[in-house]
Amino acid sequence: MAYPAQIKIAATYMRGGTSKGVFFRLQDLPPSCQVPGAARDTLFMRVIGSPDPYAAQIDGMGGATSSTSKCVILSKSSQADHDVDYLYGQVSIDKAFVDWSGNCGNLSTGAGAFAIHAGLLDPARIPENGVCVVRIWQANIQKTIIAHVPVSNGQVQEIGDFELDGVTFPAAEIVLEFLDPSDDGEEGGSMFPTGNLVDDLVVPGVGTFKATMITAGIPTVFVNAEDIGYSGTELREQINGDPEQLARFEKIRVAGALRMGLIKKSEEAATRQHTPKIAFVAKPKDYVSSSGKMVQAAEVDLLVRALSMGKLHHAMMGTCAVAIGTAAAIPGTLVNLAAGGSAREAVRFGHPSGTLRVGAQAALVDGQWTVTKAIMSRSARILMEGWVRVPGDIL
């Protein structure tokens, strides 16, 4: 029996922040995949190596974690005063599913750098040496991100001395500004969908917990670590190796999604795995990070652990960091209370791989909390470029 040859598609494999993904220019995709739909989802799943019942993604570019099971599409922007449109797909590892419901803050860093690498910016906007300001339209959530990308000799500067916990080697610093992150663009409502800074979240079969539910960066449900039996110093292995606890976190996430109005019935959560995130917070404590480095309580304002796609993240998702910074800036949220309860414009939190600083500017306007922008630093680097190949019979 004859089988069709593989097809090859121009692609770039990049690290952005503490994530990795396969980046495409929209124009390089097969015509059927240049529009949303089953063909695009099928292509991305095959590129990454999903669905994989072995949860290893051996036959694809994915790394079998939520941080490495990602695809990105960039194109010249259709929006005024923007350079590029950036679309992000979170590929499920073991299920036939691509989630388009949110953004990846880490790969937003890569989007700014890739826009220059891929020739999607007006050359007149790229300095010979200095910083290139890339205006990104995040198409998933209809938001603006500004990436300040260092440039040397007209090219993206990738090597530098900026260190990011969760990434082994230093690189050049890229500053990201998330403008007006106070809702996810989809719900069009308040930053706090329930109208409260803290709610009693009833989780059927589990219990009732204090929760801060916020749409900033990405919809996130925050609970207190001690309320669910944790200290806030946990590493991945302590949670991801316990299926019973992961199932409990999923029930909390589903209850939060319902309360936030993100889904109408619990069954819909299975098709919205990327959002909302579930995170737990605690007051500062000494702990040993996943790299073996000691994090002192005095170094951080609070501790945060967050789950992505059903597993504890090895560091922190960039969009969740925006939610943390935003919630920390608003007195009375669980995040703010864990950080000491005082007004602040920046917070440094401890996560499994170390620490991260994120800033946010919040104000109470006509009785509603608003945030004009959140700021954090990441880095990005091309790991490989050329073509990915997929079997020709999938399209």
C-alpha cells in the first residue's frame, strides 16, 4: 500500500520565558490551516505529537508538559497601531484537543522576538542597535502586549546576562507590558466576575474555600494553600504524582469556572482546559527550589503555586504572573493578604523554580478596580529553525 509523503512546513522552535513552542508565520501554513478549524487543530496536534496515550509526545515536537505543548501563529497585524497578530494554541497531551481560550505570557516574549526574526516588522522600525518596541495584538484575548526587544547590529539580541528562575542559562532581557489586562476580552465584564474580591467557593464533593477569582492576564482562581492542606512550598513531584489531589484541583477549577461564568455546565470544562488557572497562595517561608537553590522568606512577598493543564507548573505561567501582580496590587484579595495586605505596585513571589517579580498599576474607578498595565521581564531564544514535517494524509 502506498502512503503519501510527508509535507514540510517552515517553522521555528523557540523558548519564550519558561515555555517552548513551535512558531509559524500564518503565510507559511497550508491554505486549509490559515483559518481556524479542524484542519489547523489536526496539524498542530500532529506537529506536537498529540493525542498521545503514553503522555510522552515522542512522535512530535512536544515535551510532554503543558509548558512545551504549544504552537504559535504570527502575521502582520490587522489592527491599527499594532505590528503583528499573535495567536496561541495550547495542545492537549493525551486528548485530541487544542485550546484557544487564553494566552501564553511566556511565549508572548517569543512572539516579540519572532516578529523581528520572521520579517514581520517594518524594517524602518528596527534600530541598528538599541531596543525595538514590538506592538503585539494578542488575538486569543483581544489585548495589546508591548515587547521591548533588544537589538544588536539590526538583529534580535538573544544572549545576555539576564537570569530567569526556571531557565538554566542567562539570556537577553525582554520587558513585556500587558496593557489593560483586567479582563480576558472574551467575557467583557469586570476584573472580578463575581463582583467580590473574595468569595466562598462551594466545590461539590470537596468543600467550601475562600477564593479570589480574577480575569487579569488569564482567568485565575486563587485559594489559600493552608485551606487545601498545603504549605505553599510544594514542588511538582509532591502534587503531580498524586492523582487524587490532581482530581481535587480539577473540581476546584471547574467550580471556579462555573462561578466566573466561563462555562455554563461542568461538562464544558473538558473543552476549556487552559482556562481558568487554579493557584494557591501562602505567606513567605523558606524553601528549597527545584534546582536545589534555597529561597529565603525574606526574599519574597508571598508564595504561589499554579496548575496548568491539570498539572503543577514547574515555574510560573506568564499570564498567571500577570494575575498575581494584579491581585497583589488590590487590597483585600487573597493574593494581597498573603503578601502582607498593604498597597503595592510590584510583588516578588516564590514559585517552584525560584522567584519572579511582576508589577501592576491598579486604581479604584467609580467603584470598580481597573489595571492599566502589568509589567514583567522574560527572555527568548531560537532553539532551531527550518521545517517541521507531518504525514501528508492528515490534511
